[in-house]
Amino acid sequence: MNLRDLEYVAAIDRYRNFGKAADACHVSQPSLSAQVKKLEERLGVELFARTNAGVVTTDAGTRIVATAREVLRSAKRIADTAAEYHDPMAAPLRIGMIPTLAPFALPYMASTIRKVAPDLNVIYREQPTDVLWSELDDRTIDIAVMSYPETPAGYRFTPVFKEPLLLMVAKDHRLANTSAISACDIPIEEMLLLTKEHCLRAETVALCNGKNIGIDVPDQLLATNFLTISHFLSRGVGCTLVPMLAQPILECANPAMRFVTIDDAAYGREIGFVSRKGCPREHILMTLCEYIRTNLPPNVTVLG
């Protein structure tokens, strides 16, 4: 059994057609069919059954194909890792981003990377902070864009900019026509929080620093994103903290929202890149950070 055999069975399972699978693998159909037949004989199980409806993957085949895809992904990571050290621009750069940043910063990040490294292929992933740490550990991603985290040994956090937090309320809220408030005037009892996997939830709780945070919000009310929260607010549920970069998109998505500035520098978050120490892409990352610091997104301040 070799990687080519695994590519064949994965392709057949995907296309459910031997001819299309052969085309995808750039071999003749007789060659692919013969090789898969040999593999079935070697394994002692049938992987695919031909029916009037087409090719069907058997129960055994389904499990074997799943394992084959895992092996192929691992082999691809081996090749990408070697390419990183041989030529850091050759392999795709895999970037993870937290969900409270990705929808609002991804267009800026993508255009910035194209200016810094136009030939670099970039793959983006949106995941909660804890998942990003796991994906950094197992090298599913190369770097992560996060709000300032506690950085374990072996990793480096490179801060880039500070993003203010705003108070978002509905247009009929008593604070809707207020341009700015002090931190002590934030109605923390009305504060609606994101679900627990979001780091901004913990940051909001720490900033508000009160045991009464959210006590006037129904216990069963849950939201995993700001747009959903905005609809809750439209129905008369208090307020929430949102990052500055989210404002333009949320204003377009829900015109009933109003945004209030908080006159306290503590109400912000530090955004930067987490990378493994010794990462072969270090020079690309540093070039990117320097470019961002001199070409910031709107309404954020430089760090580092």
C-alpha cells in the first residue's frame, strides 16, 4: 500500500465514478481500477460496489477511506513542513483568527498580506481561542491572530494594535443618544455576554468587575456572535461591548444599533500575532506586523 493507492480510493469515494476519479488522479481508468482491485485483494475487503445507481462505498470502505484521508493530510503536512524550511514562501501560510475579530478584520488582513507578500498562498481559519491554541500545538495553523493571551513557553505574542471597545445599544435605549460615557456609567446589570468559548466574554467580565453583570438578562438567552446579540438588543435586551472594527458592519446589518464611546482607556483589547518560537515564517510575520503598524485599520492605535 502506498500514498497513490490512498489517493485513488479517496478520489473514487469523492466522485463516485471511476472515470472521474481517474481523471482527477491523472491516470487511465483501467490503471486505477486495477490498482484498487489489487488493494481490495490485499486488504481482504471490498471498498466499492458498482450498482445501477453508480459506485457505492461499502461500510468497510467508508472507514478505510476516512483513515486514508487522514494519512494523506499528514503526508501533505510533512511536505509543507519541509517546504517551510527550504523556502518559507513556498508552502501556504495558515492563519487562525478569533471569531470576534475575523469577520471584521479578515478583508483588511487579506489585502495587507497581498501587499507584503503577493505570491504567498494564505489559508484562514476562524476558531475560538482555546481551539487556536490546540491548532498551534498540532501545527494545523502557523500563526494565530488573538486578543492579548497568556502565552505559554515556546510561543511568542507580537502585539500590533489596540482596539477600543464600544457599548452597543438599541436606538430606543436610554443611552442611545449619548456620544460617550464613563466606565462607571456602563449598565453592567443589562450586559449581554457572548458564550463562554469567546475570549471577549472573559475580558468583558474582567473589565466590568461586578458581581451583578448581566443579572437583568434572561438566563436562557445565548448568542455566539454580535449580529445575533444586536437582534436581542432590538427586542429590548440591554447592552453589550463590541470591538471598534465591528461597528461599520453591525451598523449596516442592523441599523437600529447605536454605539457609545467609553471614556476609559482600559476598555480596549490588544490584538497581535501568536507564533511558535523558531517558526521558519518569522521574517514574514515581522514584515507583516511592521506594515500593519504603519497602515492601521481605522480607529485603532499602534502597539509594540
